[in-house]
Amino acid sequence: MPKVFVSTVINAPLERVWRVASDFNGLPAWMPGMKDSVIEPGKKDKEIGAVRKLSMIGSKDILRERLEALSTEEHLITYSVLEGPLPVKNIRTSMRLRPITDTFGTLGEWSTEFETEKGKEEEGEQFMARVFNAGFRALKKHLNV
């Protein structure tokens, strides 16, 4: 099963970054390509099992993701992709934030495991790494850091 791990240093305090990154329904505020997000009926946005339906800019495609874990203590959010126009499938993704104690910054880690067609593993890894790197750049821009 292919895996991708991307990390970055964010020059903002952990709690400030966590407020933005942990908002399961707030992804379009900072993630490139996302137009809006709606939590489907049945669960609240911070409740395990909540499903967000993301609309993408310039497309009629919908991305549906389910919240699998949300830990304020560990600064960890995990979600799985239920459906969407991605070149990979059975995606389970986590973002973890850690304090950088000497600069009062944040270490951001984004990782995923997924399946893809045989022979397309490297293409899937490159795609997911591009998404995560673009996301971290956009998160920093959103935080003005």
C-alpha cells in the first residue's frame, strides 16, 4: 500500500495552527481548489463519523470525506475519502501538529495511505505529495506566516 509523508515548519504557535487545521468544515477557507464544505446530516462537524461534502472550484466534482479521529491533546485529525475524482482510492489521511519549542512554531505533518491501480503507485504518491505541499503553503499564507 503506497504511503506519503510531508512535513513543514509553520512560523505560528501550535494552538493558532490547530484552530484552523482542526476545523473539519473549514477546509475551503485555506485549501487550494476547494469552493465550499457542507457537513451531511446526522453528525456535527467535530463528531467522529461526520461526513463533509466538498465542492471544488471549476468542477462539478464532489469530494466526500469522513472524520475518523480528532484529538486536541495530540493535535491530530484523521479522515478518510469516501468518494471523489482522485487517482487513488481507499485513502486514509492524518494531519498532526507538534510544537517547536525553541521558536514557538509548529511542525506540521501530513501523511496518507491509499490504494491505486497496479503500476500507478508512484503517480499516486506524487499526486498526494503535491496536494499536501500545496495545502501547507496555502495554510501558511492563510495564517500570514
